[in-house]
Amino acid sequence: MTRTLATLAVAALLTAGTAIAQQAQPTPTPTAPKEGSVNDRRADQQQRIANGVQSGQLTTGETKNLESREANLNREIHADRAANGGKLTPQERRQINHQQNNLSRSIYNDKHNTTQQHYGNNEVDRRRENQQDRIAQGIRNGSMTPGEAARTENREQGINQQVRADRAANGGHLTGQEKRQISHEQNGVSKQIYRQKHNAANAPK
């Protein structure tokens, strides 16, 4: 009886030790894309766009256009890989590299032209700036895909054009009714940003 209890105790200690050792194993770190690879370049370009959105160097219209092009390129990469067992042929890599070069130049030109996103110190403009910051964060961490960012920036661009037209018609001010209408539209965009950042879709790595 004593020998049986001792055997069970040893077995229990060994089991506990194995469990602790398994828990102590570090979580594998995701492998970073190879420097200069297709995935590395598109991740880098998303970071540059996010920086431009947050700094105001990229307007909503510029961001919409850039992210639309990024989304199209991502679809092309996905289709090419699906047709070749998950890989890209050398010719496809050259073509994608050429398109990424063009996008890179567009990002640079848009960030360094004279068009900037400006905000005033009022409730409407503070909300517009806050939502651009949230979009930039979603682009930066990959919780918003380029397609999602493009659609959201399209709505933001529409609101900006409406704000500009309303102010131009009222000596630079917004009426109470116009503020309520814009707030309603901003609420809709805010909910869209939240949904996009918390859904299952993420920017490709």
C-alpha cells in the first residue's frame, strides 16, 4: 500500500512538472516579413500612409485614393498566389514591385505637396481630427484593411466637402441645424470605424 501511494505521488509530481514546463514555453513570435519582400513593402507603405493621415499631410481624398490602389494591389497579389500554390512567379514579383514603386512615389508626393488636412478648434473639427487619428491607428496596426480605410475616407471626404460648402454659404460658420446634421453623419462614420477595427478582416501581412 505504501509503495502504491509513493508511486502515485511520483506520477503526480511528474505530471505537474510536465504541465508547468509546457506552460513555461514562450509563445512563438510571428516571423517578420523578409526585408524588401512584397509583404514587407506593403506593410511599410501602410505605416507611411498612417503617419500621413495622423500628421495631416494626407487629406481624406488622397488617403482614399492611395488605399484604393493598395486594396487593388492586395487583390492582385492574393489572386496570383492562389493561382500558383501560394507563391509568386518572378514575373509577378517584378510587376508587383513596379506597382509598389509607383505607390511609394504617390505617397511621397501626396505627403509633400501643398495640400494639407487642416482642422479648427471647434467641436466639428475636433471630431474630424479624432476620427482621422482612429483611422490612422487602424491602418497602422492592421485592424483596418486598405479597402476599409478607403471606404471610410470616402465618407470622411464627403463630410469635409459638406462642412466646407456650408461654411462658405454662411460666412465661415455652421448653423445649428448644419452642426446637428454633420454630427449625425460623424456618428455614422464613428460606428463604421469601430466595426471595421473589430471585425475579422485584417490587413494582409
